[in-house]
Amino acid sequence: MYESPEESALREEVLRDLQAIVDLWVKQLAFQHGYPPAMVEEATALVVPFGSYRLGVHGRGSDIDALVVGPSYADRDHGFFVLLAAALAASEAVTQLQPVPGAHVPVIKLVFRGVQVDLVYASVANLAVVPVDLDLGDRSVLAGLGNDHAAARSLAGVRVADEILRLVPDAAAFRTTLRCVKRWATARGVYSNVSGFLGGVAWAVLVARVCQLYPNASPSMLVPRFFKVLAQWRWPRPVMLRDIEHDEAIGLPVWDGRRNPHDRAHLMPVLTPAYPCMNCAYNVSASTLRVIREQIEAGHATCQEIAAAGGGQGWAKLFQPFPFFRAHKSYLQVDATVAGGEEELREWKGWVESRMRQLVAKVERDTGGELLCHQNPRSYDAEPQGLRCTAFFFVGLSKPQHQQQQQKTAGQQQPQFDLRSTTEEFLQDVYTYCFWRPGLEVAVKHVRRKDLPPHVMHKIHSPNGKRHHDGSSSSSASASSPSSSPSSGEDDSGQRPSRRAKVEST
């Protein structure tokens, strides 16, 4: 769970070198805006890490989330996503550069000397020079943002991390407990904001709340109490570390279920403690909430078993990966394919991954809840065939257990589900990608466990594979069989693929 001294030194070096690139960028930007030489020389921008790195819970292979704070004349659309992206691309240390301006929090993704880095951006109104000692915890940095909610979300990363550490009674106990919970959530497949589960901030807030409830507890006590508290939590009652605050002078939108009907529709509110308060579990759906609760209840049961054994079994059982590909008999397999190589696959599968939770919602909606979905947040890459590359995503399918028992008792046959219109709607959604071009394809089909792609089974079982376990979560049983729904691929004319799915029943 901990990184080596060499890895720690590398991260510090990466941040220093990123700061040097950003400093040069902002000086060039000041020169282009016609500022006098003395002001160009003084021009600065900050690179401030947040997320797991700022909380002190990063481990081996963790990425670095960092906020770039620029002066008022450095805008996000051109200054950050065009000029800074070009400066980063010119560095030999940077690979896999991927600007994502349309994300909920606009981001530049890159790899810097082998370390994954996610850069977000915010400029400070009325500041032509950014002070090196700028206090991002001061609300004055939010003044003047107006309707730039993306900037507020970008600044929230640093502000939330600092506020969490301020509000927990014992930072060391909090960090150790959070490391354990993150390891558990990853192993059980419920650590993925983009898939509709929970991301790092949400897990940090949940752990921090348990630390507040038990201020004198050690990590060995906090971990089982974490599962006990959350197994009994009555969602959608929000989890929060402090009271919700409104600031009429700044006027940014604040999550508040008492005032906002839209907020009351959220299923699992986990609220950030810094103004403006936000729900960092906004992506959670009925299906992912069900899976999260199942896994928390299973974690609670495991902790009780460990305690009953007097701790002699150790904690290894808690961190065992969930056997996703043994928990279901039927799956929806989504193939994201490109014709332009691995860089293009990284872009395309990122977009397809962001739409997967919509597929889950559509299936459960169109089957009236009689077919339950469990998305595996991992993707599985096939071996490239020249420049043609494919990544696979999987959704486990099952019936509610009470319905399975009723049908078994009554001797009824498992019903069949026709998902043709459902998958067509999903494909239409995926093909709205604004950067779509010929060669980007997606297909959806039904597969049984025995028909999973060989390379997927190899990666699951091989001890030397890149992913030697499936690491997702659910306690679902067998599934009834939906229709197979493969999409069409690119046609010979090079036009956007037909959105009508061709279906064969299974």
C-alpha cells in the first residue's frame, strides 16, 4: 500500500519539472498579452497537488492529481487547453497527452516520466500575478468566478482535501484507515467514479465521518466500525463532516436537499466539507448503490468473522478480490474498437467507459427491474492486430434473488428479455462523440460465462497477467438470457455507423 523512497522522490521530481514548464508557459502568455518586461519576469502560476497525494494516502503506482492556478489573463479554453497543452506536448518527458475539455472537471491527462498526471485548471480573478503563498482555503479565491462552475470544481480538489484533514480528530489514524478502505474498495470493484461507484474523495469523506464518530479509535477499530456504520446507514440521508453553508456574496451553487428539489433525487449524498458543498457521489445510480451496499454488508460480515476468530486469521480475507466472472452466468459485452492504434484506443475507450453507466440504467429501466446489472469497472484490452485494437467492458446480468426463488418454487421457466431497442439507444448515445471519425467502432452482445473471450479469461487467471483478478463486485447469482445485440461497425463509405443494431437471439 506504500510507495518506495525512490517512487516518492520521482513524484517530487515530476512536480518540480511540471512547475518549471508551467512557469515558462505563464511568462510566455504574459509576454503575448503585452505586459511590460518586469511583469513578465514576475509572472507565475502554481502547481498544487490534491487528491490522494495531498491527503497522504497515495501508494505504489498512484497517479498525481494537480491543480494549475493561473493569473486572470490565462483562460482555460485557450491558455490551458491549447497553449499549455502544446508546451507539455513539446516536452520529451511527456507521453500519452490527452486534453479532455468536456469533462465534468475539465482535465489534461498525461504521463510524465512514467507517472500518470491529471491536471485541472482555475484562474484567479483580478490577480495578474499569482502569489507563491496564495491561500486556496480562503474563500476570496472563489470571488469573481460567476458562472464558471468548472473552475469552482477544479479549486474544490485542494480545498476539500485540506478541509478533510482539518476536520478529522487524528490524521494518522484517518490515513491508515483510508488506505485500508481504498484497497478493499479496489479489490471489490466499487472504486470508480466514472462507472457510477465511488471515487477517492467520496471514500475519504466516508472514512473521515467514521473517524469523527470514534475520535479515539485506532485504525484496527476504525476499519470494522466503518463497515458497521455504513451497513446501517439509511440512504439517501447525506453523509457530511460539517453543516452546509451558503454564501450569498459569492453565490456559487451549493448542494442542499432542504432547498433544492433536484438534490433530493440523489441516491447516495456524500458531501464535500469545503464551500461550495457538493455531492461527490453524484454518479451513483440505483444499480451501483445496490452493489456498494452489498459489498459493504459483505465487508461488515467479514470483519465480524475476523473479530470472532480473535484476529488470528489476519485481515487478508477482507481484501480478497470479488470473483466477478464467477458471480454471473450471463453478461453484456461491450467492444470498443479502433483502427488507429493504442493511442486512439485510449481515447475511444475512455469515452465508451464514460457511457457504460447509461447502458446499465437503460437495461434496468427497460426490464422493469426484473434484470439486474452489475458493471465491472475494469476494461480488458485484447492483443493488438496491427493498428486495430479492442478493449472489452462487461456488465453482469442477474435476476433479483427473490424472483429466482419464486420461479424455482413454481417451476416457471426463466423469462427472455429482448434488449435490441435498449442497446440501439446506447449505441446512439456512444456515437454522439463529438470527435468521432471512421475507424471508431462499438459493439454490444450477450455472452455466457463459458463464451467469454479467451484473453479475458487468461488475464483473470494468469498470475503473470497485467490484471490477474477481475476485481469487481456483486453478490448476484445466475441470469436469465437476454438477446444478443451486436452493433454495426463502420461501413465502406466511411460514414458514421448505422445505429440500428443487428440482433440474433440466443
